[in-house]
Amino acid sequence: MFSKGMGDRAIVDVQNPIRLGERSEPQPDVALLKPRPDFYADVHPGPDDVLLLVEVMEHSAAYDREIKVPLYA
């Protein structure tokens, strides 16, 4: 649904790393990224590239709340 609605205004990235530091690359379920001609082929997007990040918690609630939330914040 995101990909049809966003057109060329954003890149929809599914379960791929977001580079938060040299040793921190969490993989959100969905991220809307600022458009780039190379579609982030050579480098993982960083915080400044993210327009929207979606994390779905079904079985990993504790891990997502304790580990991922502080990283994304």
C-alpha cells in the first residue's frame, strides 16, 4: 500500500538495515526513505534519510521495547 501511494516521493524499504552507528544497524519492518537515484544500493540509509519507520510487534515486544525503541529514538 505504501509503494503505490508514495510514488516517487519516497522509497519503501522492507526489513533492511538503518545505519545508526558503526555497530548498530537495526532492521525495521518498513521504512519510508528520502528518494535517492541509487536507491541506497551502496550504503544503508541513516537517520537523516528516514521519513517514517514502522516496527510491528507480534512476538518480539520485549526486544523491540528494550532494544529497538531506544536506538530509534
